[in-house]
Amino acid sequence: MSKEYVVALDQLRMSDIDKVGGKNASLGEMIAQLTELGVNVPNGFATTSLAYRDFLSFNGLTEKIEKELSGLDIDDVNVLKEVGSKIRAWIIGASFQPELEDQITKMYQQVATNADASFAVRSSATAEDLPDASFAGQQETFLNVHGLEMALLKIKEVYASLYNDRAISYRVHKNFAHSDVALSACVQKMVRSDLGSSGVMFTIDTESGFKDVVFVTSNYGLGETVVQGSVNPDEFYISKQLLMNNKPAVVSRNLGAKKIKMKFSADTSTSQKLVEVVDVESSDRKRFSIDDQHLQELAAQALTIERHYGRPMDIEWAYDGIENSIYIVQARPETVQNQVNRSQALERYRLLEKSNVLVTGAAIGNRIGSGECKIL
């Protein structure tokens, strides 16, 4: 009897987190339960945690990696870099067990309906988004992946990213055994947001915890610039009450700088240049990257997702510039406000003195700190 190494996303549910991680389980849940309610999620497939563990075992890497990480001083960044690089090279250079490669091949051929089909290969860790730790975003995502051969390589690179420097360090700080976390790779049809826009939205105001708005960020092109925080995006607040009453619901707009965007690379002959970052035209920077009609549609899908999960959500979205359609490409529980103790007083901070401004950017919190700046 063959092992279950690969599963179509539409066959997954939230009960499959141990099998495919939180991200992939959530994608399957939305495809199966929310499609008829208007939530649009691209299909694809996921490798299982069993596939990952058997891959390491097949190549004799399980104990080898554990031995390499045993006693590692993560505060020595040079040693951390050396060890992480060595482990990643082992994984990328390893071979898939034949049954896993066969199952990936068959599933890929089912979802790649034409020769020009492109895919996103994403990571999903089995320990993502726990109450006291969030592993999401630590592993790699690869966009504009073409062809079976490149997909196979990127799946191995996703596996290897479980051992990038920040992921190794984070697990040690959170007292997680490295072997306790397994990876699932998702191969999902690309949304052509390189010709549209994309971003992140929350069904809560992430700064104040106010629950009656949907907060949307948006930039031109592929969504990694927003997810990685490398661009100042447009920001919008949409009133849930107005939205539910079928009224214009955008109550606040902030025009972001939007200096750069990520798009498909013109040369995809090598697996290392699938996307590229380019400057946004000056005229495009001066206008919003998404219109009110699509904002309303986005917020409506966000509310449907929030109602299904029964809690505030952190959602990645993409607007396909060819199809003129909105897609949801990821949804997870919001973790910042979820950890705030509401029984305590709300704290606000105000800077009393200012010096020369050296650099500005998007805030990821609402406190004030000082200290030595270290560039790694």
C-alpha cells in the first residue's frame, strides 16, 4: 500500500494541520467550505509531513542534521551561518524517494493544464501560528515556477528553508526541538498579480485591536514586497457595518510610497531569477493600487473567512490583472492582538523629543525603544 505523500488542496481540512501544516490546511478548508460563499482560492496540491520526514530518512539526514545542531551556539552568527548553509546544501543535494517523486509528478501533471502554467511553491510548517509562537513567514516562498523539474527543485529548497538561520534561531529561543517541526510544500497556481496588485488584510485593526474594520494594505505586483515589509503600501480601512448593509464602506485611505514592485522575470531560464524587483512609475505611485470596487469585494471575502473561523484573521490576497479577479492565497489567525491581555489598561506611547530623522519605515508595533543598531 502506497504512502500518502501528496494531497490535492481541495481534499484538505483544518483537521489536517499535523499532515500539511496550518497554511495548507487552511487553504484546503477555504476551497472546500467557502468557495460557494464567494471566497476565491487558487487550487493546487501539498506534500505531507510524512513525505518530508521520509525524505530526510531516505537520505540519511535525520540524525546527521540533529548531530550538527546539537549544542549549536545561535548567538555566534558566523557559526550559525556556516551550519545552516551546510544543512541546506545537504537537503537540496539529496534525492527524492521514488514514491514521493512519482506522486508529485502525477499531481503536477493534473494541475498544470497548459504548458505556460506557473506556480507558487510555498512552505507550511506543522508548528505554525501557535498561541505563543508564530513560525509563519520564516521559510521560503518561490513564485513564477514553471515546469515539473523546477517545481521539484523548489520543493527541496522549501524543505531546506526549515534550516535557514532565522528559523534555527527562533526554534531555539522558543524551546522547540528542531525535529519536532516538519514541512509541507504547497504547489499552488499563480495569480497574475504581477499585472495587478496584492497585499495583506486583517479583519481587525492591528494597532488598536478595534474589531469593526477590515484593514487592507496593497501594492502593485506580487505580494512578497508587502509581506516582507520592503515597501510602504497603500492602506485602507473598510467598515464592517457599512459593508454588511451594502453601502460604500471604505472609510479611510492612505496613499503609500509604492516605490518598488515585484514582477515575473523576463528571463526564467535559471531557477534563481524567476521574479525581479523594479521601480514603480512615478504616475502610478501617485494613485491607489486598488479601486473601491475591489476593496469592497476583498473585505466581503475577509468577513466570510472571519465568520467561518470565528476569530480575527490575517489574510494574503492577490488581484489577477488578466482575469480581473480577486483571490485569497493564504489565511491564518491574527496573532498580534490575539496575545494582548484585554483585562489590562490600553497603553499609548508618545515621543517627547525628536532628533534628525535618519530612516523611516512601516511600524510593526506601538512602543518606543532605543539601543545599539546591529547590521547582520
